[in-house]
Amino acid sequence: MKAISLVASASASLIPNVARILGLVHATDSM
């Protein structure tokens, strides 16, 4: 059960980072 909560918290913190990276890539592409 502890591993599941670890994965949940890791994915929760990972998703905003991925979105930020994708936003940066999109910004550089539009430039």
C-alpha cells in the first residue's frame, strides 16, 4: 500500500512538470 501512495504522489508531482516542459517546447516551437 505504501508503494501505491508513493507512485500516486510521484505522478501527481510529475504531471505538472511534464505540462511545464511541454509548454516550454511549444513556446520555443512558436518562436
